[in-house]
Amino acid sequence: MTVSAAPLTPRARGTGRARRTPLAALAATAALTLAACAPAEQPASEPSAGQAVTTPEQALTELGLSADQPVEELVSALEDTHRDRELGLMGSVTPESVQLTVGQEQLAVPLAEDRFYLSVAPFETTTHECFLHSLAGCQGELVDQEMTVTFTDARGEVLVDEQRTSYTNGFVGLWLPADTTGTLTVEVDGRSGSQQVSTGAEDPTCLTTLQVS
């Protein structure tokens, strides 16, 4: 899979509080996300009998989280834990929202209209296909690795230049302006790689094709 600079199109996104989303409207998205990112060596666990988690809200409460907190905090916390798998909570990130699912119950937490979340798993030797990032299912190769991440837009403006440590799932999460194109560069222990990415309404929220060498 390669990420190319697709034509950017205006998006229509809601803002405000988390909202319920009909299951049928997101079935195709969930199937794509799980097929791409569920690691065979780390299958999601069923909730234990004592937890009795049946809704995304209950799962978030078990994790000490809430759908009403800033979405940036919510996503960061879910990226850096595997307890969501144990609770049966599946989360995926689209350009418009974070979709949280437990069984047949779903909850949508909208993103701000001018922001785009891109989760990046740089790799050295092994990777996996991914388009919409799965917060519970995706697992990258480089776990807890210090790296330098830069993003330069098409005008040459450096929008991100940070020292980051990859999450437990091997990803680093970037909040970028929506509807932009630029070059993402990652440096890890003397190795580096770059790739052009876009943040339009039809672009991936999961990047697993950036190899450092």
C-alpha cells in the first residue's frame, strides 16, 4: 500500500458531544479496520464475567476515560493501552470521528473539522496493511522507541518537529491540519524514512508503509 497525494475535497463534519451511530452505517468501516489491523498473535480477548461491559461508555469508565473529555486525550489513552482489548472495546479512527464499539453498541466521538488524526507505525522489517486506524487491533513493530517526527507541508512550512516515543502499539499519533498535503519524515536511532501524506476526507488515518533504513 502506498499513500499518495489525492485531490483534497471539502468535508462536512459535525462538532460537539459524542453521539450514537447506527450499526449498519459503520459495518463496512469496522470490517475493513479489523481485517487490516487485528494481529494474529494478539487476538482481542473477551471481557471477563465480572466486568459486564456492554456499552462503549461502560468500557471507557473501566479505563478511567469519558467520551466527554477532549478527543485528543481520549485517543492518546486508547493508543497506549491493551486493556481496551480485554474489555471488548474496539475503536477506529476515521477522518471525521472516533468510532467506539462494544458488541452491537457503537458511539461516535467527532473530531474538530479543521483537524486530522494520523497514526503512524514506522517499521524496519515487518509491517501490515491498514487504512483506518484501529486503536485496539493495530500493532506496529517499533514499540516504546524514541524517534524524531517532522511534517512539512507543500508550502515548505514545518508543522511538526517533535521528539516522540512510540506507544505500546508501536504507533505515534499526529494531529495535523485537515485538507493538507506534505512530507512526513521519521528518524529512529540513526535510520530515517519519508513519505508524502494527505489529510483529506478520503485519506487514510493509519500509515504503516513508512520504512526507516
